[in-house]
Amino acid sequence: IHFFFFKQKTAYEISACLVGSEMCIRDRYMGTTYGGNFLIGSSKGEVRLFDKVGKNAKNVIKCGDMPIIALEISKDDQWVVAVSEKSLYLFPTESNGVKGLQKTFGKDNKPNVIELKISGEDERELDLGKSVMKKAIFLYKEDGVTVRGVLTYMNKCLLLWELEDILENKLFEYKSVSYTHLRAHETGRNLVCRLLLEKKKMN
């Protein structure tokens, strides 16, 4: 395992064994892409996109004012979801043909950042007032690469946004399910499998 240090906007020393993984470094959260690039989320609500170690960030994406506490990158490196305590921020890594992990976006060519959050009504109904989001994962279609949706969990509830709904601006048409009946030791990814099985049975 290599250690990392940051000087202004530049990152140094990254281990190839961490590709596809994530880790927290001081007040910054880092995620590596499957293509070998990496991203860093900051306490200022920004996500920096890097193509190489020892270089300045290619792009800085402003996601909000709350600290970024987790990052997830899709398997095809096309989508990023940044996590704050109360919102998810989804954005593509490409805008008008410019791949933001390799090249700098123009001033007027930044990708659209989509904020995903639970409605106040559902927050009260599901008793999630004091709960926070800690992580998010992408769900994939049968090919295992194409993104189907984004899933997170708060307290005792799983929240699923379908990508199709997101792109149609149906941001509050997420699906929620309680997993209080599931075993406490199960991981988030196992819970996803159970959620999908439950949905299949209902259909």
C-alpha cells in the first residue's frame, strides 16, 4: 500500500493495486476509476478529476456546499456519484465529447450535476430526520456494465433511483424499502440483491 500526499491541487504517489477502490485521506475522499484515473472529493463539496499522478486536476466539479464523504465511479467510467450526508450528486465524466478525466472542460462545457435527495415528506414518514447517507453504489443491467440506477441507504431504508427516471428529471420517483427484517450482518451489496429479488417477487 502506498501513501498519498497533496500539495495544493496536485496529488502524488498512488498505488496501482488501488485501481477500482476508494479510500479516505484526511479531509479528502478519493476514488480510482477502472481506467486508471482518479477523483478526489473535498470538504468543500468539490470533486476533482485527475488523469495522472503528479499533475493538477483536469477539472473541478462543484457538487454542493457539504463535504463529500464518499465517491463511486461506474464500471465504464462514464458516471460519478458523490455522497454528502443528505444528498447524492450524480454527473457524467463526459460533456459534448470532452472526457473530463483526460481533458479540461471548457468554461461553458461543464457537465450537469444532478442532486438526488429524499423528499421532506418521505423523510418524516420513514423517520429519517437524523439519518445520513454514507455510501452509494451503482446498479447495472444484465451486461454488468451499463448503469441501471443508483442506490444508497439511510438508517433502516434502502433508496433506489433508476437512471432512466433521473434523466427524465423524475428525481423524486425513487424506490424505498425497509430492511429491518434482514440480517444485521449483511453488506450493502447483499442487501441490493435481496431488494431486487423482493421486487421480482412483487412483479
